[in-house]
Amino acid sequence: MRIAPHHDEQSLAALIMRDSEFVAFLVLMIINALLSSSGAAQDQNVARKQYSDKIASTYNYRFGADLPFAPGNPEVQGGGFIQPGAFPDATYCAHCHQQAYHMWRQALHSNSFREPFYRTSVNLLNKTKGIEFSRHCDSCHNPIGVVSGALTENSQVDRKFDDNGLTCMVCHSIQGLKSTSGNGGYVMGIPSVMVDEDGKRIPGEVPYDVILKNPERHSRAVMQSFYRTPEFCAACHKANLPEHLNDYKFLSAFTVFDEWQNSKFSHRNPLTFYTGEFKTCQDCHMKRAPNELSDYGAKNGTFASHSWVAGNTGVPFYYGFDEQLDKTIKFLQAGDFLNVDIFGIKKANEQRVIGPIGSVPFHIDPSDILDAYVVIQNKNIGHSLIPEVRDLYEAWVEFTVKDSQGKEIYHSGFLKPDGSLDPRAHSFTNRIVNKDGAFVDNHQVQTIHSVAYDNTIPSGRSTLVRYRFQVPANIKGFITMTAKVNYRHFRQSYINNVMGNDHPPYPVVEIAARTRTIQIGDNAPAPPDPGDNPDWMRWNNLGIAYLDQLQYAASVDAFAQVVRLRPDYADGYTNIGLTEIDWEKFDSSRSAIEKALALSPNNARALYYRALLERRAGENDAELADLENVVQQFPQSRDARRELGVTYFQGDDDEHALEQFQALEAIDPDDIAAHYNLSVLYRRMGMKAQAEKEQSLLQTEKADPEALTRALTFLSDHPEVSNESIPWHIHTDLPIENSSPGQY
């Protein structure tokens, strides 16, 4: 307290006495508040029990009393249901967390349920199957609706919470995770913004002054260490379609967490083509930045982003959230996520690919028929391009060739006047089909039976897209080739499904691009652009793309160029080795792997592939030693755990085999190899119940051999996109006689 000047001692003493009384009064008020909170907690526990019993009396336990939230996976700590009003409103949190609230209000989490694109799909599910089936989707899109028991027939629950989707206290009330099975695989605690001195959660809103006097108790209530892990995100950013939902079988839906685990950023997978800095989901999507508004959660003037910017431009565009839309577009364009490389060209009837363009001289004549080789590298995304529900999103290559006057010679990947994408464009999407082989255009996930094709690029890998065109006979000067990766959220036909045909065009974002100018006549080498990969990496990415397109000879040739340019690069030899393993050239593969290990003796990637070759050669002790080394270096590697389990299994070491397959199942609860081998091992050990559980999981999760028939039906009915299902193909508008594929 500031003391006014010119006070005598008596008045000063009176002031001090008053201050002391005031402090004592404050302390008493805080104690009373805490005591009243404790009493309120007792009252709220009773109220919650009464509420839960009331909901249970009319609730549809369609999937069993022990699975109240199926087909979703949430649990409520202590069981039962939670009153919607037990979750403090986001405006309550905004009093102290203005920055978080401001960002959240425009973010996807805030709008996860109310936005029309989601509502259209989930309402169709409700109408065709029943509201209880939407627990599968709403477990992540509207958790309060699920745990409050609102998703049942004739529910009387007040659903004013629908407009807030994932509120602050949804995420910050989660007290545990259910492995990494996704579909809302979290354990929801009773919402609390404070704990008492014993760490017990105090339900309900607490006066702000009490929180500010006890910030550590507030932090204990609303923060858990696992909130900063990718596993926390996996609770919702991983999904499958269970038999409960589709009356068919288990199908994997999207696997962003698995993709991150297998990426270079997780440091859990020894088999990545490149290595990099460890990064979590939060490192990319919750970057810290200086806070603009007051927020007690800020640290040193910075705040972890609660905008969660990623790829959704559709929802902020619909709502007019210009700040969120601008952040999202800048995020998509600012990162070094993709590398677009017009690697080379090949003349018709010639086998040799001229490349890398810019590094080698070549000659072009008028009337030449050229194949342009465009390599797209998923360079710095921790998951696939595109992740998650890729049937709804569009990312594609737009490739144009123009003459020196700007006249168009060839164009692939254009938007038609009605906004729809050129059907022959190379897109990084999929086509999901139902039991009749028809495209599931309205995202009715319960009807999916198969995937006709999936052209996504996994993290750290590359794809090769070929374009064939003819240089005009009368051309002079030069031509320019431009390859762009464009992105739109959502697919035009889905926007039309939701909004009708009369709507403004939704944003198309150019994520990455590269242009090459080709002279008619002689072309000399040219300096690289700042964004170009070095030549060894350009060859490496081409080799990866060839490998994924099953062109083994071309892949080995490309990787040979890598080691020519970088003879000290161990992974170059490993890449040759793994390609030749797939090609079944085991002797030369072994030679390449040994060269890699001579350069990097403890290289886990090379050791893994050598172990596979040692298994084939019957060198069991060496195989075991190499795989044990890999697992020691990468204990969360799915591949290494699986293969080490097989090694132990084949050596009749059931105990150690069991240990490996249990570890594998902990890493991925849906791993088929884990289910199969555990079912056998448990049965050998007399553990009948465990064996039957694994056998049941195996039966429902293994692939359906008839699914391919449905995919083929779709492809035969849609020849305009059937090429996309072929590992490699050429995009061209030339007549068939001018489209001989050549060797590669």
C-alpha cells in the first residue's frame, strides 16, 4: 500500500493496523472460498450422480453397457456421465487468458462441431443410422455432447455447448490417454480449474482471486505433462472405422500419429530416408510467439499458439475469420514443406532421361515430343501430403508449358469454369468407395468399403509425375515449364454438396512451385535457385520416387548417381541395398549394405536391412545381434520390434518373442503382425483368453480380399482417373500413338 506523505506516527500506526486487518480479512476470505469450494464439491458430486443416473435411465446403450460412448473411445474418470454445465465456459477462462481465447475463437477446435461441412456429414449419419452412431465422430468434434450423454434418442440435454466445439476445459480436463487407438481415446476427468491442498480436483468455477493467489493449484488442475506430447494429439488425430459403425469390419481411417512416428521428426524410426531435428505436433502447430493480448499463461512474453494453424482454409473462409485464414495461408506458404523439382526431360523414343536440368547441357528442337519429369518431395511435413480425411481435400500438381510469348502449349491441373478440378490432374488425394464400387462423395464414412487409389506422399518421401507434350513446329526462342502444388480445402464437389452451387470460390493456395526455362536449341548448365536441392539430393529423391513406383532398375541407377556425387554418404549405399532387396537381387544388395556399414558401422538403418539378408542366408546369430542393436537404438521402431519378434519366434524363444510383439502392439494397437503372433504365442503358453482376444482382433482388422473388387469397379467406371491407381503413368493430351512409355 502506498502511504501518503506527512502522516504522523499515530496515523501511520493506524494505517498499518488497518492494512494488517485487511490482509487477515483477505486470507480469511480465501480460506472460506476454498472451504466453500470443498463443500460445493460435495454438492456437485451428488448432483453429478443424480444427473448421471437420470441420463442412464433413458440412454441408448446400443453397443453394450460397458461401451457407453462407442463407436467412439472416450472414458469418463469414475464412470457415468458429466453435466454439460460442469465444463466452465470459455468466456470464464478468457478473463485471465485473453490471448488464448482470442485465438481459440477463430480456430478449428472452437468450430469443430458447428461448421456446416462437418454438420452436413454427421447429420446424414444421424438420419441414416441413428444419433448414437455419431458418438464416433463427436467424440472428437463435440466431446461435451458425448460425455454428457446427449447423443441418444429424445435427449433433453441442453445443447447450447454445440457452438463451442472443443472448449478450453475439454482439452484441459483430460486426465489420461487410452494408448494410441484414436477415435477420442482419452479419459475425461471432472472439469476443475483448481485442486485443494491434497491435490483433489475442485469442480466448478472458482473466484478469480482464489486462482491468482494459488496459481500452482490452478496449474495442477488444468495441465498434464502429456499435453505436450504427440500421443495427446493422437487421441483424436488418429481414427479408424470400427465394425460398430459400418456393420462391415475394422478399417483404418487416418493415421497422422502413425505417420509422424514413421517420420524423421519422431526419432523413433531408423528406416527414414533422411534425418532431421526432433519435432512434435506442437512444435509445428502450436509455435510460441509474442502475445498481443494479456494472458497469465504467457512465458517471457510469448504464448503457445492456440490457433493450431494447419491446412483448413475452408472454415475460416466460410465464417469470415480473416485473421485465421491469413495465418493458415502464410503457414502453408512460409514453410519449406515441399520441394518441387523439374528434374529432367526425356525425348520420345529415347531411353535416357536428361537431368538434372540445370546441371547438364542438352539440345531441344522444334516438334520434339518431350516427357517432363517432375519430382515432388514431401520434405518437411511430419505426416503425409495430404493427411487425415484426404477424400475431402484437394492438393494437386498444376503443370503448364508456354512459349516465349506466353501462349499455352500444355496445361494439366487446371480448374474448370465451374470450379472443379481437371479430372486428369495428378492429385495427392484418394478415392474411397462403397460396397457397390461407387465413390463416397459426401463423406459418409460408415459406407466405406475400399480405397480405389491413394496418391498421398508419405513424410520424407517423393513422387515422380510425368507430363508429355509436343514442342510446336514453328516455335522460336524458348519454352517455360512450371510445376505448382496447389491446395484447396475442400474438394469442389463437397463444397457444392454442402453449400449448393451458388457460393463464392473457396481459396486455392499455392504451396510450392518451380519454373524452368528451356531454350530451343542448345541449353547450357545454369546456377541453381536458392530453393533447389543439391544435385545428390535431386538424384536421391528421384530414386525414392522410382522405388515407390516399383521401377527398381531406374531406382538403382538414380541411387548410383547419389554415391557417385557423395561417396561418403552411407545411406546412398543403403538405398541401393533396400531397392535390390525388393528386386530380389540379394547378393548385390548385401554388397551395397556392407559398403554402407563400412562408412557407418553402427548405422541402424543398414543393420536392419543386413539382418533381413542374414535371415535369408541362415545366419541366425548375426541376424539376432543386428536386430537387437537396432531395437536398442530405436526402442519404439515398429519394424525393428516386429522383425526381432520374428527372429526370436523362429528360434523357438517364445518368451522374448512375446516381449517384442507386446511392445509392437503397445506402439500400434492395430498392428496385424502383432495380433497374429501374439495369438499363436498366447495359445502356446496356455493363455487362452488372451489368445482369443488377439485372434478376434486379427479377424476384424485384417484386409478383406473382396475389397479390391469394389475398387476395380470404381476404376472401370471412371477411366478419367483410373491412371492414378497405376504406380507410374504419363499425363498427356497427345494421341495414343505418340505415348509410348519408354523404359522408365
